[in-house]
Amino acid sequence: MAKLSLQFHADRSEVLTWVATWAHEMNLFLAMEAFSPEYQVKPVDESRIGEAFPASCVVDRVSLSLGTIDTNATSALDFMRRNPGMLVVSIGAQADEILRESTISAMTDDGPSIVAWKIIRNKAKALMRTGAVSVLNPASGARQSLKSHYYSQGAQELAARGVRMLASAGWNEFEFDS
């Protein structure tokens, strides 16, 4: 089974714009998920990606597929079971003071899907810069250089304004190379 993954920092609006562009360029099907306060999943046309949920609802994940997407799921796990082989974009949490990592990932044996998802991963990489330092332990000052950590222009601008760039979970913080 082929697996691919790309972790990165990007403003949520940038991620949604990229996904809509990829869906349009590659004629893909889209679905958006919100995990709380209750699980919701909706199919969405790329031209209306910003309108799928009310502004009060946070989109947690966007999925892309070469074929139609079954949105009759009752949970995130049920959704993944019903739709194997999709490309999943988990969008990092964003608030005034923090931006968490986002992830593009897929796991499939389907040849055409593997080709499409690699194209999208490469398109995403081309939109971003690389290089960061991860602060592993703020108390001890332990740091690790991450030459291949990806981040967008929007994330760099947020970081310059003092927004903390955090791992997808936990407290590891990233400082981008300029």
C-alpha cells in the first residue's frame, strides 16, 4: 500500500484556496468535515468551498477523490472506511495567537489515485518554502534544525506578527528560516 504525507504550516484560507484549485484543475470530488460540536460531512463544489459550513463552524478536514464521495457517514472513522484511497487535508487549528501544522496524507493501492496524489503533493511543495527550527523543550532550550519543514507565505507573515507556529498536537514550536 502506498502512503504519502506532507506536514506544513499555512494559513487556513490558503489551504482552502489550494484545495479548490487542485480540485478544479484535476476534476476531483471534494468533501469537507467538521468534527465538533457534532460530526458533519458535506460534499462541496470547489467554487463554493468557503461556503460549505456556516462561519461559526470550523472545517477540520477536506478530502479529495477521483470518484464520487460517500458522505453518509456518522463519524470521521466511518467516513474514511466508506471512502478508501482519498487524499486527506487535515487543516491545522488557527487562532489569533497560534497556527498548528496541517497535513496532506493518503494511503491507497489505486494506481491512478497514487499518481494524482503525488502531483498534488508536488504542487503543494512548490507553493511553499522550507527550513525551520523546532523548539523541542522551551524549558531546556532544546532545538532541532528541520531543513525540510514546509511553510507558506501566509504562515511566514503570521509568524512575523508574533503568531506561534505549533505542531499539529503538543507544544513543539517552529521558527521559520527567513
